[in-house]
Amino acid sequence: MIREMERQTIGKQPPSGAMGFGYGFATLQDPSWTLDQVLLATGGRLASGKAGRSASQVKAEAPFFRSISTDSRTITPGDIFLALSGENFDGFTFTSQAIKLGASGLIVDRPLDPAPPLPVVIVADCLRALGDLAAYRRGLIKDMKVLAITGSSGKTTVKEMTASILSQCGKTIKTQGNFNNLIGLPLSLLPVNYRHDFAVMEMGMNAPGEIARLTEIADPDIACITNVHPAHLAGLGSIEGVARAKGELFAGCRGSATLVVNLEDPLIRKMVRKSRKKMISFGFRREATVRATRLAALRQGGLAFTLNLGGLTTRVALRTIGKHNVLNALAAAAGAYAAGADIDKIVAGLEAFAPGTNRLGICQLPCGLQVINDSYNANPASMNAALATVAMIKGSARTVAVLGDMLELGDFSAEAHATLGSLVAQHGFNYLYAVGDYAAVMVAAAQKAGMTANRTKHCADKAEAAAHIQKLLSEGNLQKNDIILVKGSRGMRMEQVIAALNPLP
């Protein structure tokens, strides 16, 4: 984080049209940087830009940098290129390409030989430097509220719902797509400027310590953990390990932050038991600050509920399905309420929200079958939620589950997939077609729970699963308005089943 003395100086808004001279920054109206800021934020060392010139001369001549870029292919003149490295690439090898495209400076983790004729900042670790730059930038915008969201499932939905609400209240920036890791979150924060009122940052992780670092970078005013479920067990070992990793968000927030607490999750209730930070709770329990009652499916699709918030009540109509999405809406409402949104803005934002691609969306095939596409990702809790949602809305329709493996569960994989097969039977599905390494485990468990062998198949691939559904249609075992649920981890690409079915007449 930046020094407190500089915080007091540069947190002020510059005069209209000023470039910020005397304020300690290039400008807070856009993502530009001075060389001094880059050096201060990263703790880097300035190497001389060209033979015969000292580092101090280079510094004196350094221009403003338009923005920080980590992609040499998209460099525009005036950018400073930060040479990130990963398992399969080394950004250092692209520095010459960045210079050719007009980069005005470089941030690297080793000297260049020969030295180029522009400022070169050498840091110990480029990934760390990226996070430090984002933390610095976030620290400049003192009046902007930052909301951080993590959890085993639902975090992207809660992020999108929260951003939808806060966009009703002021200029809002959010993490895009899956930009929720140690690269994506800093890149999401770097563009902030003093015109932004809110930043909604999603935080993902695969290992202990990642959420702690993301929290350090984002320095959130409001923090939400959607839930703690078995996910990423291969890296975290147990549900308790997941709780500790997710809990890094609450633990890492400064004392003045507000925690958004899911009262439906016992592990989250436990982690805040001794916390002295301000809290706002959500859930279906009477004691929740933000709660939902009177849930009802809408005839045109979607789900309605009564929102109870701060002594006020109002009806909300969501354009998505599933009781778990009502809980997601409550999390978003609680976070936005903590940020200052009133109940009218909360309702407007929730009702404007539409689920993203492959996230529990309903479409109708030309043949009349209803497909619930929830193929974006999967873990045991989200699988159960999707199955329960279909059971809740099916009425007299016949139902088919086309399920792919849940990945990253480590030693718990076989047990988790056996439980999943049992749940398919318990939720009353008529057919199960399973794809993946644990397909046979799912099918065996479903049969043990009461489904017959002719209605459960482990398939060699997604094309075979689609072929089974086509056969059910041709034989009259599936008809118009029957429901197919398609779900699996992102790596399984289960949406390919829907693509194979789409040409059905």
C-alpha cells in the first residue's frame, strides 16, 4: 500500500481539466501513471534507459504512461509494458515486440541487454508488482467503495447482481468474466478513476493465501463470502481447508469494513462468531437483516420473493430460477445496502439482472424440449442446487439429467460423484446420462438409489449422451416441454451436448 503521507496528498480530487501536477499523480480522470508512481507502487529500481544516460536523467525525461499493459499484442503508444511470466510463457521475451508497438516503458524482473532507449523498472516479481500497482491505484480513489465477493459457488452471480444494483446508484466497475485471480483482479482495478463510485471485485482461488493477497490488493470496504462448500478439495484438503481459505477475505479486511454474512451457512456463522467488525446478515431466517419470504415460481419463467430489508418489504421478480439464486440475490442486496443503496434501487437492480451464458438459463429446442443450461461450472453444492431447482419447477414434465464430472475434488471425487448419482434419483429424475471419468460411479449410485438400468447410462462422450436423448424423442419417451438439465465442471464443456441437440426438428 502507499505511504500515508502520500494518501493524504493524492486522495484529493484535482481541479477540472488539471493533469495533477502538485497532486502526486498523473491524473485520476484516466488510468495514466507517472514514472514516480510506478516506482513508488512497485518498489522497483529504475535502470538507465540508454547508454550514456543515468537513471536520474531517464526519470527526469520520463513521460506520463497512458496505462499498464500485460499483453504485448495490444500495446498502444504510451503504455508501459509489464512482463508477466507463467508456466507456459515468459513475458520478458516479448519486450522487444512491446517496444516496436510503441511502449513508453517496461517493468521487468531482470535487466535487458542491450538496454532500450526508454525507462526500464526492474522489480523482484512481476506478478507481485502487478498487484502492488493495482493496490496503489485503489488507494488513490478514496471516495470509491470497493465490494469484494468470494465463495465456493454463486460468487459470479452475486457479483453481477451487486453490480446491477450499484449501477443504479453511480458509476460502477466490476471484474469481467473470470478475471478473479492474482492477474485478473489487479487488471480489473487498474482502470479505476475518481469518477467511479463503486468497484465490485470477485475473488477466486485454488490454494491457501490467494484470497489474502487479493484482499490486500483490493482493500475492500464491504466483503461477502457467499458460502463454503466442497470445492477445490484437491488443493485445500477438506471443507475446513476451504473455510480457512475463503475466510482470508473476512480476516484480511480492515477494521472499518462491513462483513456480509450468510446465516444459512454454519461455517460462515462460525468464522464471524468472534469478529468485532460491522456485519450485515442475509438469509431465510427471521433474524437476518436482509431476508426473503414467500418464494413463488413465475408463470413466464423466473422466481418471485418478498424482500425484507431494514423494516421495509417489497416484492422482487428475478429473471432466473432456483432457491439458491434467491439467496444470491439476498447477498447482493445486503452488500449494496451496506454500500448505501436504498430498497428501490436494490429492486430495480435485481430485476434488471439476467443470468450469464451457461448459468442456469432456460432455452427451448426446436423440438419443444426445455433445456436448463448450467454448464458453466459445477461442484457438489451447485449440482444439488440445480437438481433441486428442476425438481421444484418440473410439474408433470419428465426430466433428464446430463451430467459431467465435477473436477478438482481430489481424494473426495469418487464419494462426491456417488452422492451425486443418489441425488439424481432422490430428486425424481426419469433419466440420467453421465459423461466423464466418474460417470460409472454416478450411474451405479443412481441405480442403487432406485433408478433402473435402462434409464441410466454412462456415456463415452457428449455425442453419445445427445444420441440417447435423440433416441428417447424418436421413441416417444420424451415430448414437448419435458426438461433436460445439462451441467458439469467448466473443463467438461457440457454445452457441447446442447449444441449437438440444437438441430433437432
